[in-house]
Amino acid sequence: MALTSKITIYNPEWPQRYEADKVLLASAFGDELLALHHVGSTAVPQLAAKPEIDVLIEVSEHRNEAARDQVLLKLGYVRGTDLSEGHHFYRRNVGEVRTHKIHICRCGHDSVIQMLTFRDLLRNDASLRQRYQDLKLELEASNTGGMAEYLARKGPFIITALCEVGIRPGILLLLYCVNIFATESSLESYAEANRSRAVGITQLDSSTILAEETRLAPLASDLLLKVKPMIREGGSGAAIQRYVLTQFERYGWLPMLVGYKGYTAAVPVSVNSQVGNAPPTNTPFPNAALVKVELVAASAQAHVAQVWTFATANATEQQRQLLATARSALRSGIDQVRGGEPLFNVGQAIQEVLDANQAVAIHELAGYAMGQSRVQEPQVLGYKGYTNDNTLMQPGQVLNVYVIAKAGAFGVRFQPPDFWTVHTQDGADSVMLSAMVEVTVDGHRLLSRLVD
């Protein structure tokens, strides 16, 4: 497993790259901005380094984080997992190559003192600088575990250097050295395992897969119920993803969205006008919110998927009504599942409920059948399709029936640069619900639980 970039000899252009970005980065802040510092190895003349510019930004307080995240995202910076309380981390890649990292910390934070002190020690002590360079090159040459291993193994050197000048790094620096890339590295490692697991499921017979889907679906529903208390003002998608991944590991599941068509997150968490597929962030949920949590996983024998929308305690009456309408529409759609009947009936039933309650069906996304592949034909529309569609539901099929709807007018947009996250065009609230349903000869069998 490679590092985020290769260590190279010192480049005198690195400070110039920092200065070029300094003004742009400052635009993401108001008067809470106190100082910007060039830190890390690229800030130390004559020190070999990965060509990644580290910027430390001191603020008086973390203010307007959602707006700040959006400005930084437009500059190419994606927020990662907070490294500690008050220490926010962002990264910027060009293609597959890491180019910049940002650390935003409150003034006086331990991380500020540690990063500035270690930088200055390296600048002023040629012997320390050479030993650190030798260590980094040795760790790069012997590395098999990626960035998490690299940072963990150079951590003791940094801690010793700081202790020698009277700074006791304590647990924060230890956590930084071990965990700065832990979430990223673990997610990256899932992608290859996911591909292997998906191939394995395609080799199984349909009865084995159906039996496992029957076992998995209620577990996913129960996990969504466990997530429900986390849907509160101040909660975050990143916290939900961390919790869900621990549960996936306990169940022996893999998060199958990681690596799917380039997707980089494990558990999409979308809020209000975000219809779906939004990578989770540390941005706190608003006071009044509709939060969509998407679980997509696989055991060794089958896939499982369910999404549900939860309302925060202070959600508006309009938000609650939209969610209630979607729940009713999902039940109506499921009621139409029956072997030998037109699949068209499912979408028509969903749309009738939405229309009756002035909600708008979103046509750009839909449900699907599940089996040897997680997503397979036929597509299961959550709205009235073409009347000449003669697709019939077949006994033994498992359909993942979706209701995807919004308030306001028609229209969604796909957010660049990766076009994964879907937003309502007019900024109106949206909801998404789904359930896995087996088609039977005389009706259906609900595999998922409706998370009410």
C-alpha cells in the first residue's frame, strides 16, 4: 500500500506554493481568522518530503463551519475526520495525488504548539533534520501498511523531540500520528475487498442468496433504528459513518459503496435539500432537518441495502408532513408487489400518494432488483412510468422499492466535481425511503422492516 505521494528532495518552490494558496484560504474565514502558518516537512528548507503543502490555520473559534466547508470545497479541499476536539482536517488531491493538507485549530490548541515547535526544531537543528529525513526514507522503503503505518512509526521520533524541549505531547499527538489517515486508509482498503466479495456472490445460487437476504434485511433495519438517536441537532454524518462501520465489522459485513463507480465514502448521509449520495461530513446537523442515512453492505453470501429518512426533534411541520407522505407512499408501493402483476403498478401507487399530498416524485433516481448483483434489472420506479411497460414481477425476485420525493417544484442537480451528491434544484427539502421485498406467487414478503 503506497503513501499518498513519494518523498522527494527539498523543492524551493514549496514555500511559494504555500504563499500562492494563503490568500485563497483566508477567503473561507471571517474575523475569527488569526493566523496562517506553513508547517510540515515542506516548510523546512533542505528536508526531503512528500510534496504536500501543510497549512495550519489558527482561529479564535470554529464559526460558520457549513459555509466554511463549502468555500474550501470550491477550492478543492474535502473535510476529513476531526483529528481531535477543535482540530479540523481537510485534504486536497489532484487526481489520485495528495497535494495539500489543512489543519484548522483554535488558538492555543495543543496541535498548534506541537506543529509549530517541531517545524522550528527541524529548521534550526541540522542533525535533527538529517535524522528525521533518514527515518522517513527508511519508513517509505519498508512500508507495507500505507499512511497509517508510516505516521504511527514516525510518531515516537516527533514525541521524543518535543519532550526534549519540555513539551509533553500526550494523547493528542499520539492519536494524530496513528489516526490521521486511519479512516481514509481503512476506506481505501475496503474497495478491493468489496470487489472480491461482489464477485463471490455472483457465483452463488439464487436460493442461497435469498436465504441470506432474508437474514440480513431486518438486521439492516435494526441498525437504522440504532442510528436514529444520533439524528439530533449537533450530530453529524461522520459520526454516523464511524458508528455504522463498527457495526458492519461486528456483523462481518463490508461497506459495498466504497469504490463503487469511484465513490469514496461508506455511509452516505444527506440532509434536507441533499436528496442522496452525500458523503458524510463533520458539519453538525441543523436544528430542523430531514436526514437520510443509506446502508449498503454485503456478507459473504448476499447484499443488503436500505435507506431511511429521520427528522430531528425540531423539524418543521412541513418536513414532518413530507416524511409522513413518503412513508405512506412506500407502504402503498409495497402493497402492489405481487408475482405476475405489472411492475408499473408499484410506481403508480407511490405517485398517487405523493400527488395527493402535494409532494413531487424525483425521477432521476429509482429502486432496483437485487440478487447475484447488488443492483440488477428490472429498475423499480418510484413514480408512474410508461403505461406500455409490460415488465411483470417474478416470484422469487427481491425488489428494493424506493420512495424519493421532495417539496416544491420538479428538478434536481448533481454536484460537481464527482456528480455523486444529488440536490434539489430549488433548495427544497427531500426524503428517501426504501425496503427490500420478495415477490411471491400470491403477493409479497417484506424482508426489511419499516423504520418508524
